[in-house]
Amino acid sequence: AESLRGARVLVTGASAGIGEQLAYHYARHGAQLVVTARREKVLQEVVHRCLQFGAQKALYVTGDMATTSDPGRVARFAVDKLGGLDYLVLNHIGPYSFSMWSGDVEHVRGLMEVNFLSYLRLAWAALPSLEKSKGSIVVVSSLLGKMSTPFTGPYTATKFAVNGFFGAMQHELAMRSSNVSLTISILGFVDTESAMEKISGHTRVVPYPASEAALHVIHAGSLRQTESFYPWYTHPACLLRDWFPFFRDIIIRNSYY
């Protein structure tokens, strides 16, 4: 916990859900924060709460990650206002529906821009500052980036891309002896408002608390783990997914109403 006191942190997608909880936990640890999302009024409220919870500094910058210039602008704002970065926490996602794919390729393209390409732009823009601080990139990903399930095709595609690219980036950072660590956190079904609206009533899987998920992500990042899993079932699921594909698929399909 002490390692996070005074740490300079940029959290994306911080207006709700896991991102909001990430901001509050970093604040309780005494970090210096920049939070970003699209909704200014909500970000103002998040910043106010962060200061109440004990953040040494809390600022916000609005940004639309579907706009190609915004990721770089947001990263530069955080570096300028905080005097550098120790943690870049990539958490935001774009809107998608919980349904069978309708053939809308343009929606997939737009979701890829928000959920994947903007992560790359943010990471590249922040990397020089993170190199100086021996900092960390923390990527909030999903079990759906490890195995496919029905009704989430576009979202799943973006998370497979995230896991694949940042897994490759971990190798490249290590091969050039970089001081930057990169943590990929694999999350299961978490009770964010967005997830509950889409999935609740359609699956037998029990959701886990967003606050606990956020704390898990922060701990994994501060320990500079390469990969982490929350809740408990996500790691066994990844280990067993290729051993028993027939039973895996039966379990997945029977998990939905």
C-alpha cells in the first residue's frame, strides 16, 4: 500500500463501474490521479470523492476514445499535470449489446477503435514517461479475451486483440530490458451497472463485486505481475479450456437461459 502513496496514476473509463472503483481505491492509498471518460459532470463528482477519500491530487480530463486524437491528448494532459506517470490503467470500453451478431461490421470496427486501438495509442503516448519512472501499464481485460462465449462476439474480438497485443508487448519490453512492467488482469463477471443491464437474467454465473475486482487489479499492478485473474474461477477456466473442449462448450452454452 505504501508504494502507491504519491504515485501518479491515469485511470481511463473512470466515470462508472470498475474504473470508478479503481479511482477510489487509488485515492484511499494516497495517489495522485487523473481520471478520464466522456461525461464531464460525472468526472467532476468522481474527482470530488477521490479528494474526500484521501487522494493527494485528483484531476479530470474528458476524452472520447473513439476519436483518434483523444488518447494522446489525454496521456499528455496527465503527464503535464502530474509531472510524469507511474501507472497507466487502461480500463474503458465502448457500448455493445448482449445479443447474437447482426452482421454489423461497422459496429465491430468502432468497438475495436475504442476497446483496442485507443489502448495502443494511450500506451505509446505514455511510454516515455513510464520509462523514466520505471512505471507500469495495467490493462483491464476479460475472460472473454481468453475464451469465446455466445452473444458477445464484437466485445470478445476486442478483448482477444487486447490480450494478444499486450502479451506480445510484454515480451518486447523484456527483450529490450525495459523498466516498464505490464500487467494484464483477466476479469470474469463483475457486477457493474453496464454488465448487469446486459447479462443479468440471461446467465447462471454469479457476479462478483466491482470494488473487489478493482482492488485486485491495483494489487496486481503494484506487484508488477504479468497476468492476474479475478474471481477465482477465471484461472482454472483458462487452464482447462483446451483440455476438454466438448465439455467446455456444453458448460458455456448451458450457462445461459
